[in-house]
Amino acid sequence: MQYVWGSLMALIGLFLFLSGFKKSEFIVYKLLHARAKMLWGDHAHTFLAISGMIIMGLSALFFFGIWG
């Protein structure tokens, strides 16, 4: 089951990274960006892209059974 959750986390992290990098107009990303913009201001896209990278890194640990 850890392979499923690790893969799902990796896809979510990839979505955040690519959307933050491209400053996407996708509705789900726009909702996440609106929430992040309250705290991070103009740096919300960067915050979401870096968060996506961190989630992808943690998902690799989860996928291989090192963490979780």
C-alpha cells in the first residue's frame, strides 16, 4: 500500500511544482494560491513550487519504506 500512497504524494508534489513554476490558471491551483497569497504575498508561487519539491522528496522516502 505504501507504493500507492507514495505515488499519489509524488503526483501531488509534481502538480504543485509544475503549477507553481508555470503560474498555472487551473482552478484547484488558483484556490491553493489564494490561500498561500494571504501569508506569502507575491512569493506564493515560489512557496507552492518549493512545497511541491519537498512533497516529492518525502514521497520517495515513503515509497521505498524509509519513512512512514
